[in-house]
Amino acid sequence: MNTPILLAKKPKKLSSELASELREQYDEREVVRIEVQTPIIDIAALRKRLGMSQQLFAEKFGLSAQNIRNWEQGTRKPDRAALLYLAMIEIHPNEVMQVVRDRKSISDLG
């Protein structure tokens, strides 16, 4: 699924004075539309490729084991942010684990 992200958008109703000021400041050609494709991740296959149980996968990547179970069983679907995070895990699992470890050790200090 491609989800458009608008980086700039004209409001529907503006006072004529404000609309004039905005037209002077911003050229409509500067509005950019970017399509970001939401990845499709086979979470069970990813987890198995990494040789991890659901519990270990959840712990290593700072996720809920319940979410992992629900996603794998199809009772729930990961939201877009979770899918993007899982895509990062799929490409760079060791680096993501390191970031999670670093963040956890910092929060343990506080």
C-alpha cells in the first residue's frame, strides 16, 4: 500500500489577507508529494531467520511478546510505524539490537 505524505498543504479556508501573504511567501511549486511504500514483513520468517523465539525477539528489539504473537497469528496487524521498524530489523538486525541495548543501558542508569 502506498501512503502519500504531504509535506505542505493549503488550508481549505483562509482570510483573504492571510491567503495573499501566504501566496507571496510560498510558491505553490514548492509543494512536494512523496509516496512512501509500507513494507510487507513476514514476522515469523524474520524471527526464525534470526534464530529467535517470540519472547527473545521481543526482548532483543524492545517489543511486546504479545504483539509478536498477535501479528504472527494474524489476530492483529502491526501499525505503519511498527512495519517500518520491522523493516529496519529485517535489513540491519544487529545494528537495531545495539541501539536497543544502548538505550536500555542508558535508561537503567537513570
